[in-house]
Amino acid sequence: MIDERFMRTELLLGNQALKNLQNSTVALIGVGAVGGYALEALARAGVGHLILVDFDTFDITNINRQILALTSTVGQKKVEVARRRVLDINPKCDVKVEDIFISDENFDKIFNDKIDFVVDAMDSMKEKCDMMYFLYQKGIPFISSMGAALKTDISALKIAKLSKTNYCPMSKKIRKSLVQRGVDMDKITCVYCAEQKDSGPKPIIASKDGSKAVLGSLPTITAMAGLMMAHYVIFELSKGDKNAKYT
């Protein structure tokens, strides 16, 4: 019997694809701008087991681009808001939350469960590179976001191997770090923006509390990046059904 909640997913991708999604475990590292939209799509597609990792709380400045940031959720923990949202979409979903800042000190704890895919939507560069290296070594499939701030050209968003990225400063820095550790760039999948430096308006970079630069960003770019990541994961997890083909 078709589960009406996910009937349209099943009708398009097939029964086996939906079963694969329902039996899969996906870890989302960061549930803010990009990660929040990825989470929304994965939950609505029927992924049955989710691990949500984020240490932050919602701030009013998050509202312009984060789907989980609302006037009513300002000041609340991101993982708890995300958990409630997922269960409102699918009460049967198994949701585990980790309210921690991810680092090499807790990789073993976070990735201790059987994980079918990881969505890397974190910003902190050192920890991001460390995690990508850890996942690569462990053979855990993942897709990484190369950042969506300071971008205006939505048509320049692409999914590619890290070795094939261009016009992306974050990709360049991550490649340098991972190459030094012996990582094969042709085996790392990412979503990035190939927008050239001189396109679009020049950003105004403000200082917040005199300590941290705040980068301009749009809800359209961050949402599309997150949805593209989720789309890729959905079709990777759906493999085995002839109807489920990623294009």
C-alpha cells in the first residue's frame, strides 16, 4: 500500500527507490542556510533516518536566508527547531540531534552509526577540511557545499568533482588542504558557484561586534545550493530502481 505522505515520490521514482530512502541514514552537518534547505527536501522525499549536527542558535540576521529561522525560533537551538520541523513533516522519521561543534575530537562519536550519506553544509574551514578527510578515509559518501555567500548568479551553481571547480576561492583552499593529505580530488563531490569575481554588485563586508566579518547572501542562492545537494543525495540513495536516474 502506497504511503500517501510520499506517494508522489514513489510514483516518480518507484517503490524500491522509496524503500531505499526510508531505510537510509543521512547526516547533515549544519542546518542553517544551505543545510536547512537540504534537510527540508530530504525529509519531504522520505529519508527515514536523519542525524542533525549543529551547535548554533537562531539569530534574527538568519531570517533572510535560513528556512528554519523565524521570528518565533530566534534564540532557539537550530538542531531542536530542525528536529521539530522534520517530525512535523514525517512523524515516523528517526531523528537524532547532536548539539555540538563538530571537530576531529568528536568525528568518531558523530559518525559511529551506519551512515549512508553525509551532507556537509558547515562553514568553518579547518573543521570542514578535517571532516572531509575523515569521511574520505572511512569511505563514507558525502557531498560538500563550497559556500553560497557573496554570490548573485544562481545559474552558476553546479555539482561537480572538486577537481573540476573553477572561480571558487573556497574550493581552491580546500583542494590545497586535501591534496597535501593525499586525497583524490576526483572522488570528492561538491556544489559550488562558478560565478566570476567581477560579476554582480560588489559586496559590503560589515563587522559584527568588532570581531567577525558578516558576508552578504541571498535566500535564493543558499536555498538552491541546499536543494541541489539534497537532489543529488536522493538519487544516490535511490540507486537500484530503474526509474530513479539523476540527471
